[in-house]
Amino acid sequence: MVPMRFPLGTSAARMTAAPLLLVDLETKEGVVGRSYLFCYRESGARAIAEVMKEAAGLIDGMPVAPAGLGELLGRRYALLGVTGVVRMALAAIDIASWDALAVAANMPLATFLGGSLEPIRAYNSDGLGMMSAKEAADEAVKLLEPGFDAVKLRLGHPNPATDLDVTKAVRAAIGESVELMVDYNQALTVPDAIRRGLDLRDMNIYWLEEQIRHNDLQGYAAIASELTTPIQLGENLDGPEAVYDAVAAKAADYLMLDVARIGGVSGWLRGAAIAAARGVPVSSHLFPEISVHLLAATPTVHWLEYTSWADSILEEPLQISNGYLTPPNKPGLGLQWSKEGIERCRAD
Ligand SMILES: [Mg+2]
């Protein structure tokens, strides 16, 4: 349970500590592949760990070949359902497998996947939860301090007028040149989303994110047809097949992939290919240390969502330079656990 520098209240839940689950995949050759998951709730971390232990037993001794391992585990868990807790457990194994391969090849995962170590534009998503106009304005300015020129604000207050007041205060505090994204975390109905989108039309909003239930693709298409501000969704897309459905439904202008829900590195590559086939820009959701490598290999790379949540359990946290992040030039993902940080945050 890693304390968060900026507690985050969304329209769905309020968090002050990030439940992270760390994974080491050890091979007979002595190569260690690593991954981590952000589990939303502590109970989620415990449930995912339970599934992961069993899944690890099913592949013990097999070659590190993520495509085949994914097929095998997908079959074993098909009747329970490869979604939610199971999806995240299998994704963590997939990510650690790819990390082990890239470590063995002595290449950063980004270049192992065919990308390059180029800087990727990032927005600071550390804070700016649901809060008063004054608090949001002050926090937005703080979030620019590490050099960012883009931030994301959570909205979906019960009263639409509050959303507008908070947005105006943040825009006034950060100025016109800073990009401002807005996330509703599925709080609204279709008519309400259209109304609130129109309310914000003069606020130079970069994207409006997840206004309604994440899988109401027709609802999103209806909203998109009424608004000129681009629509963003995707953190809840469950596997590459869901990316296909979202693209086919023209549900959003932009898509963001979550490496855990999309099915690890393997799922990301397939999802990114589907988005690229229709030229849809792809951003990342959380996991900046992993996402930075995946975006580097994504044809329609757009924005990286930055959070500092894993910083205190890492020996070398990601470095931000003028609002950009670059995949570290180290083997694999470059994740090295900080023993001291882990001891401080252990939940068991
Ligand atoms: Mg979101």
C-alpha cells in the first residue's frame, strides 16, 4: 500500500494509497522478468495474487513464450472468465515474460518491440481529483512544477455548475498554453454528458474522458456526434477484442489502453494494431514505467499518463524532462525494486 503524494478522489472512489502488486518471474537461466499491477483496492491485490500463484504453477518449467502461454492460460481460465481479476493476473505474467525476454536480449523493451528510445509527451495525472475550485486551481499549478505542460482534471460533481466553476478556476490558474484533459470516470448519462460537454466548449479542453458507462459504445458515439471536443475512452477496454468493438462503433476520437486490462504486452500490441488500422491515436492509462516502452512501439502514439505512484518502490523512478518521458536505456522495462521502499509499504 504505497502512500500517494496527491490523494485522488474521482467520481467513483477516493484513494490515499496505491495497492501495488509486484511480480518477479524467475527463469531457470537466472533471468528475472518483472512487472507490477495497480490493483485499485487492497482486496483486489490479494485476489489477483491468489489467481497469479495458481497460474504460475500451470506454466512452471515452460519456455518463456508469451503468445503460447497466453493461449494456454486463457483456455484454463475460460470458464471462470478472463476479465477483471483474472485478466489482470494473466497480464502481469505476460508483462513479466516479455520483460524477461528483453532482459535476456539485453535490450530495452521499447527497442525489443521495434520502437526507439524517443521522448513521449506526458500529462501529469497525479492529483486533481474531485475538489473545490480553489483547491483544484492550486493543485493544478503544483502538478506543472516537474516541467509538465498538461494535466488532467476529474469532474462529475453532482451539480453541473460545480464542474464548470472548477474548470474555469483551473484554466485561469494554468493559462491557455497548458493542455487540460477532463475525466468523468463514468459518472454521467448520455444527455448529461452532452450538456456538460457543451458547457465546457469554450474552455479549450483537450479531451473529455469516460463520461458514461465504459462499455456503452453507442452512447459514446451519440455524445461524439454532438460535441466538437474530442472524446477519450479505453482504460476499461477488456482485451484487444474490445478495442475492435470501440473502433468499429466510432465510439471515441482517441483511445487509451491499460496494459493490465488489455492483456499485458501481448494484448497491447494487438490493441494498438487495431487502433492503428483506423488511424486512432493511442494513449496509455497508468503504469507509466511499462507504458512508456509500449507507446514507443505504438504506431499512433499519442499521450502518456504520468503518475508517481510506483516511485517509492523503485530504485530509479522515471525521469521527467520538459513534460516528456523516454524509455530508460536499460535491459527490459528497467524495473529495479527498492528493498527499503517495499519494506516501508508492505501490506502483509
Ligand atoms: Mg480515466
